[in-house]
Amino acid sequence: MTLRSINLVDPTRYYSYSLELYPTRRSAKPNPAHYLLAELDRKGFLKGVITQNVDGLHQDAGSKNIYELHGSLRQAICLECGLLYAMDEVMKRAGNGENPPLCRECEGVLKPNAVFLGNCSLKARGQSL
Ligand SMILES: [Zn+2]
């Protein structure tokens, strides 16, 4: 079973699985490379950071202009209307038994706002990903 099929066929399995890993993933800290890029950004040597990382650690290190090619696990996106949510809030709701977490606006299923295997064309409200 791929991550895509877990997510789209039975999103409850994705959230059940992720609830165990989320605290560890969320407690990750930037490494020296993240801080070096942020310092180069602050000093004006970079116009931005282009990354495939989905962990948000460039933001934590202080980089400002970040292009996340594969999205971010710090957000969830409604599969129906594209509304974005903070993943901390979504995982808290899942942990409180709302599994899968649903959009407050349209009751669509919320998916991590990162590219999953076989998934590449979601749109956020007003912008292409
Ligand atoms: Zn929605």
C-alpha cells in the first residue's frame, strides 16, 4: 500500500500512523546547514532557498524567502476547497478523535500539504503548488 492509497482511500490510517510520529517529527531542529543558509540570506548573499524538504526547518533557522517544491508538512490542505490549516491544529484534532480531520468550511478531508507518491497537482486557494 502506498502513502497515496493510504491517504486517499482511508485517510484515518494516515492520521493514526502519523499521530505516533508527529511529536518526534515536530521536535526536529535545524542543523548547521540550515543556519548557514539563513545567515547567507540575512547578509544578502541569497535571494532565497529552493528546497525539496517538507519539514519547515529552513523557516525555523530564519530563512525568509523559501520555495518548498514538495510543499510542507507544517500545513494541511482541504482536498475539496484548498483551504490551508496549521498541521499542529490538525494533528491535535486527530489526536482528540477527529479522524480524519475535516475542513471547517466545507467538511472536505484535510491532507498534509506535501506531495505524496503519485500526487502532484493539488491547488491551494488562489495559487498552484
Ligand atoms: Zn474545505
